[in-house]
Amino acid sequence: MAWSFRGKTAIAGYGETKVNRDKKGMLSIEQYFARAAHLALESAGLSKKDFDDQGIGLMEPQLVYQMWSAQMVQDLGFHPRVVIRSDHGGAGAGHLLEQAAAAIHAGLVDKVLCIGADAPLTYVPQTMTQRLVHDFIKPFGIMGANSLFALIAQRYIQQYGVTPEQVARIPVIQRYHATLNPIAYFNQPITTEEYLNSRMISDPIRLLDCCLPVNGCN
């Protein structure tokens, strides 16, 4: 099933912190979420009370290991009618916006505050989920997200006959967009040749396909 929300929902505000790889300035996961909420509310000209009986959306891989979404919402002092959760890793932001737009379109709420934070350099979770990864995924050669995405990318390339040069357009364009963001961690453009010459990590995923772990929020 597909929905079209064009002209029916809008992003009213946005906030983004500088990413951090320096342990000296790292925050707790709760602090990152609080900072993300503050920046978004400030940008939209709204307050926490404006989201009483409304929607709160959380995007954060670490929540899978650290706490329930409802606990984070409670810790931040919100009182929503709807809590939306997305744990799709780096793709979670887009997924969260889709769910928020669907909730508004369905008439469940009038607005949703979507916030995300990640602190992979602060937390090293060891939970049942992680143990399952060690026992049933890594023994078969799947070493993290890069290997998992490689399977998807390989299937797509084989099914649609995509060339390496066509694949290169994605990271090249993404890096160009990063040059337009003054707080992006990587702010230098790359060429198709640089991409194709970068080290293969998990075929067809190359080094310049991979993201760098950083702490931050938006």
C-alpha cells in the first residue's frame, strides 16, 4: 500500500548538532535526544506543551539496546498521544518521517516531533540482540551493516544490470550535498574515479559507500 502526502503535510522546523568523535565532548544518549528536541522546537517556534496529546517520533539504533522508546519520551518530559519508533539505522530518519506523515494524514494527531540521536562511540551494548548476532550471523561471514547492505546491493545490481559507474553516482552526489552543509563531517567532494578506486569492503560496498561512526543528533 502506498500513500501520497504531497501538499498535506510539511516539515515546520529542523535542528542538527555538530557530530562528535572526541570523547571529551560526548554526551549521554538522553542529552543528545534532549538537544535534538530543543533545536527542532526552537526552529519551528514551538514548545514542549505544543506536543501534549500529539505525536513524538524517535529514531535511534541505540534505543534497541538501551531503553524503550516510551521511557525516552517520559525522560524528556513529553506527554504524547502517539509514539512512533524507527530503528532502521541510518535509513531510520526517512522511515520516521513517513510514519509521522501517515499519522497526521490519518487524523491521529496534528503534528509530530521527530527526533533522532546516535552515540555509537559512547555505548558498546551487550544485549540478547548482540549475542544473537555473534551466535547466528557473524559465523556466516556477515560482519555488520556493510555486509548486510552488500547482499541487498548485489541482488539489485544483478536484477537490474546496474553498472559500477551508475552506483558511483549515489556517493558522489551525497558527498556534494555534504559540501553544502557547514557542519558535515566530510565536506570535500569526491569523483567517480575516486569512488571506483576506493577499497572494496564487502562486494559491491566500497569504502566510500560507508558512513563514519559519530555521535550527534537532529
